[in-house]
Amino acid sequence: MPATDDASTISKASPDLIPVSIESLRALIDFLQVDLYIEQERSKALILYRDRAHPVKQSDLDRLAQRGTKTLYLSLADRDGSHQTIADKVCRNERLAPERRFRVLHDFGRTAFHRVLGDSSLDAFVGMANGLAQRMTGLICRGDVVVQDLLGLLDYDNQLYTHSLNVAACSLLLAQGLGIRDPGELQSLAVGALLHDVGKRHVVLSILKKPGPLNARQRKEIQNHPTTGFRDLMRRGELSWPQAMMVYQHHERCDGSGYPVGVVGDEIHPWARLCAVADVYCALTSDTPYRKQKPVHQALDILDDEAEASLDKEMVRCWKAITAARAPSLSS
Amino acid sequence: MLEGDHGGPGAVLELVKRLRCEIKLPRSMADYFQDVDAVGAIVEDKRRFARRTLHSLGALEHRPTFAALPRTVEWHKIYTKDVSRGGLAFLHSCQLFPLERMRMLLPDPAFQAVLPPTCQCVVEVARCQRLAPNCFEIGATFVERLAS
Ligand SMILES: [Fe+2]
Ligand SMILES: [Fe+2]
């Protein structure tokens, strides 16, 4: 029942709407009856596409995909409750392929992240990170999501929220590759990775998204984010020391060329060294305002060069081994 | 060793001098204490309080601030670098983290201009920069002046 009347038009900025990819919806439609909105081509306004009494079918999604539509918007005002509930339902649904579950988690996580980013309360941010890390670790720990699937699912737009989700996913994989098996430890690591750039909340968007090189003052402002993130989180007093070090030291480099302190080698916490490898990899394979994403094989070469001096060599070697299975298809 | 009444800043300074020093100055700073021309010079006046160079000795008492970061309670010798009414910069042998709060003794009479009538205070770490192995420059703010 496509809607055309103005009464069904809704603002895209509405906090009750969650953008969900068509691929995620394929995993959701069997058990989720919600109102779905679609973006109008010309006006970009959102109009009702299907109401809950007329649920969308797989064939509808096929048609939308063929037309090039990538996203529909799901109304949270629905009786299915909050997106957290939906994410829980999806993560527990064993009938769904694991990579589909992860894709939904990624979509919903991005929205949750985006919402709390503008929230002045850090509590909301940390609460979101905890919930997301728990689900993420659950999926990855059980081995439900295989590495190749996960790497294929990462989004490459380098928005702060997507970047943080990507770094958390890569950090979990790398930690497992390095032999960390304890689910509690992995979850704790995922929380630290999700929060690693939390200090960027204080950096104005015009600097974060500046397409050209930064001047000295702007660089200083950006380089403050590990310190401001650490201060904000330590004032709350809930983080473990390894998590705090992921936030404070993820831009430190083994040769002392990093910031904020310029510590070297073992002076950098192992979790921060791990986060640095994931962070650099995710930054290289994403579009940034001033640089196009690099193909995986090229990113790995750069990572290799950096490992010579500034990144943890053993961790880079491990990350290369993890990604190796996927590299042939990407290097073509 | 540094607790209690020691008979004024002069006596405290003697005690501070006797603390073992773990700071290793890089070669470029070898004449740190001979750099007399720099003493008292205003190094920055764009801040809220003007900073003046003051290369002298002090003592810092490590104490735990964060539950997650254990610190053995003990005194360490530090080298002061510059000072303003709001805080100071000093050299230390190890890394300190933002928000860490520690007791400090600054017995050099030159500090009387900013810490009257005491040579004891509590500082909060604002920033830390590694200059060399066992040599970190730390910026801290005064959060409390303590009675001697
Ligand atoms: Fe960062
Ligand atoms: Fe990052």
C-alpha cells in the first residue's frame, strides 16, 4: 500500500525513524511488523511505503534493490518498541544467517550511536557502547560470523559511528587471532574500541569533515581527542584501565611518533596497540574527507610499512593472516 | 621522610635534594640548572596567568587517583620548569595521566610568589609529554594550597 498523501510524509530527522538497509530488512521482515518509509526521489522527503497491516515482502525488496533503493526507514513509534529490542530479537534468531544478524546489528548500532553522539550525556553513549559490545561479542565469540563475512560487511563511509563500529569489529577479530578467548575480556575490549574516539564529540564538524589538510590549530584540536575522551570517561569512573588506555593511547606509536604523550614500545598498553592496528586499517580502507579508501591489499602493504617502525609488528602480522583468506578476491 | 614540620622551606629543600633522582635529562638539557639566563623570564603571556621559567627542585608524592591505576605511595624528586599562578610545568621520571592528583612540595623561595605562605600544594595533571626515556614533561594545575 504505497502512500502518496502529505499526511504520511515525515521528516528524515525524526528521532523515531531508523534507516535500515534493504539487506537488513530481508532478515527482519518475517517477524517484524512495522511501518516502513521510503525517501522520495525528488523532494528527499520520507513517505510511508508500507504500513504494518501490509508488511513488505521479499519480492518488494527485490524490486527496490533492482531500482537502486538501498535504504528504507523503520518507525520506532511502532509497537515493537525500541531498536534495542529489535536488535536483541535479531541477534537471538538462530534461523537467520549469522552474517545477516551482524548486518542488522551494524545498521541498528549505527543509528544508536548516531543518536547518542549528539547527546550531552556521556551516560547514554557508554550505555549504548555496552549494549552494542555485548551483542557484537556474542555473535563473534560464538563463531557465528566468519571473518570473511564480517570484513565484507564493514561500511566504508568513515562516519564517526561507522568507524567506531568497524574498529570494534576488527579489534575483536584481532584479539581472537591473538588468542584472547574469554568472552568477558572480549566484550570489555569491544566497549573500549567503540569508545576509542569518544573525544571527537568535542571537535567541531567543520574540522572533522574538512576536505583539505588541517592547519596547526585544527590539528591540535583533533589531536586533543584521546585526552578529552580519557578525561570524560575517567570522571565517570567505570572503565577498566585497559579500556581507558585504548581511548588515551590509540594514536601512540611504537617509535614515539604518536600523541598525546609520545610513549614508545611497551609503554603503550597492548590493548591500545591492538586498537591502533584496527584503527589504522579501518581508516585506510574507508573514505575520509581528504582521501579515497584504499583497496585491502594496498591497506595491508601500508600497514606492513607502518609495522616496521610504528605499529606492533606481531599484531600487524596477525591481522594480515586474518585478512589473507579474503585478500585474493579483493586484490583483483 | 617529608612529613611534618621540618623547620621551614630551607630545611625542606635540603630534604628534597637528598631524594634519589630517577629523571634522566636528555643531552640537549644537560645544563638544565645552569641555564640561569632563563630564570624568571616570561615564557608565555597569552595565557590567563603569565608563566615564568623556574628551573628548580621539588618533590611529588605519588598517590592513587584512579581505582584502576595502582600507585605506590612514595616521594619522587622532580625538576620544575616554569610556573604561573594557575599551575606549573615540571620534569618527572615517569608518565602521569590527566586528572591524577598528587601532593607536591616546592621549597624554593622563588615559589613564594605563587604559593604564599606555604610550599605544599595539591596539583592535578593536565598533560604529559615524553622527552626521553625516564624524562617526561608534565603540565599541572594547582588545585589546593596546603598548610605547611
Ligand atoms: Fe582517534
Ligand atoms: Fe579512530
